[in-house]
Amino acid sequence: MQPDISVQNLNKVYAGGFQALKDINLDIRRGEIFALLGPNGAGKTTLISIICGIVNLSSGKVFAAGHDIVKDYRAARSTIGLVPQELNTDSFETVWDTVTFSRGLFGKAANPAHIEKVLKDLSLWDKRNNRIMSLSGGMKRRVMIAKALSHEPEILFLDEPTAGVDVELRRDMWDMVRGLRDKGVTIILTTHYIEEAEEMADRIGVIREGEIILVEDKHVLMRKLGKKQLRLLLQQPLEKVPGELALEPVELSGDGFELVYTFDSQQEQAGVAKLLRTLGDLGIEYRDLQTRESSLEDIFVGLVHE
Ligand SMILES: Nc1ncnc2c1ncn2[C@@H]1O[C@H](COP(=O)(O)OP(=O)(O)O)[C@@H](O)[C@H]1O
Ligand SMILES: [Mg+2]
């Protein structure tokens, strides 16, 4: 299947000479939720801004829904909805007018029924006659989403959508995102909240210092890089890891009261059995044991700091 977004050998050098994106190659599939993860300054907003035609690319090619975003800008842009990272909403206009006008900008015929549905879905219907500038921050963000959806885009970008957002809006937003995905809308979100990507995404891309360092199906990523940990709470503290265990991935923590064994999720439990046998032979007693799986957060922190 043709990708919905195709980024090919994309480079961005800002006017001052800073290279924000380095040879990016990335295909986004139709109808997927793609999470772009990366620390602050990695280039997430730059990449999104280029695909949306807000920032010029330096070299490379980008296609959105089959349209070249440079040669065929209007066609490309009309397939895209963008909820930007920064809110620009000190407008005197009403919610209804702003969202309706936004649709018109994309050359779409008026469709009050669609605008009504979008406003109702975002709990903005009661506020439709309010001026934007009179709304709370959360409500303004809802308006930004409504604007992005006003022209029925097939691709939706959400740039750090939940940074500083209250729990209720966050929940509404994810419900909405899932609903849109079910209708076939392609969704790309950036975040540095890893739990969000873990919960929402089908695929995950990691960007660091302008380079995509990994793109993977979320479940494959968790399986491939996921580790398990066995934590034994000891009866008596140890001063160091016993020589018999020196070759194993075993560490002491908690003032010597905890023995932590880290192993691959895919590996069978043979290592655990051996460890427990060795402890038994050494007469080391434990009063409790816990296992935990590494989260996407552990994996991500490992990747970004490698
Ligand atoms: N207009 C600009 N001029 C020069 N450098 C910029 C500009 N915009 C962003 N940058 C730099 O590009 C890098 C990537 O920024 P950005 O894309 O905003 O990252 P992110 O969204 O991942 O936090 C940062 O180092 C940032 O300082
Ligand atoms: Mg950003």
C-alpha cells in the first residue's frame, strides 16, 4: 500500500546554519497512529512543520497523500490537519466563526453539519458563540483541535497535544484520536511523555539530534528491547554480589538488601531457576521476590542515552 506520508532524504538547515534534520527517511501508513518520540530540541516540531508546509525544507522530498508538499502545496496541505504545539488564540472571533473560517481556508464548501459535529464531539457546542479570547486554556486547545478537523483531513498531526493539559481534556483527546483512527484518519503525534506513546501508538519512531534512530511496531519494540527484572528482598544484606553469580546480570541495591537480576523478556526462565538454585546452595535467604517488565520508558531512556 502506498504510504500516506513519505519523507525521503529530508534535511533541514536553519538560517543560522544549524542542521535540525539529518537525512530523514520515514513512511507513515494510512490509518495508523504513529508516535514520534524524542527529547526537547530533537527536531519533532521542525519535521511536522515541514510536512505541513510551515517551514521550508533544505533538501529531500516529502509527499502527503500522494502530493508533493512543495510542487503541489495546496493539494497536500488540504489533506492535513495540524494541532500546533503553540496556541495562537487571542482572537476576538467566536468559536463558530473561527472553526468555520478555518474550513474555508482549505477551499472546502461550507458544511455546518460537520462543524456542529466537531464542536459537539469536543464539548465546545455550548461555547460556540463565545469569543476565543474569553476561553480557558483547555477550551482554547479544544478550539485548535476543532480547527484542525474543520476540513475533514485524512492526516492529523498533534504536536505535543497533552503538554500542560488537564486529565479530562487528555482523556477526551485520546477518545477522539481513537475515533478518528477508526474512521481511517492517519494520526501522527509527538510527545515526550512515553506512557502516552505506549498507550496510543501502533508504531513508534524515535528521533534524536535530528536523526531518526528507530522506527518499529510498538509491540515488536517492547518484545525486542523489553527486559524483565527479578528483584529479591534478602533476609540479610550482602556486601557484594557473590563470586558464584559474578558472571550473571545481577546487581545489588537497597543497601545490599536487594538482589536484582535483569534478563531478556524472550529468554526462558532457565536463568531464574539457576539463580535461585545458586542462592539456595550459598544459603542466601530471601523473604520476598518481585518481577517487573521494563516499560517503554526504560527502553526509551536507554536508547536516547546510548
Ligand atoms: N527557527 C529556527 N531557527 C534556528 N534554529 C531553530 C529554529 N527552530 C528550531 N530550531 C532548533 O532546531 C532544533 C529542533 O527544534 P524543534 O524541531 O522545535 O525540536 P522539538 O520539537 O523536538 O523540541 C532545536 O535545536 C531548535 O533550537
Ligand atoms: Mg516541539
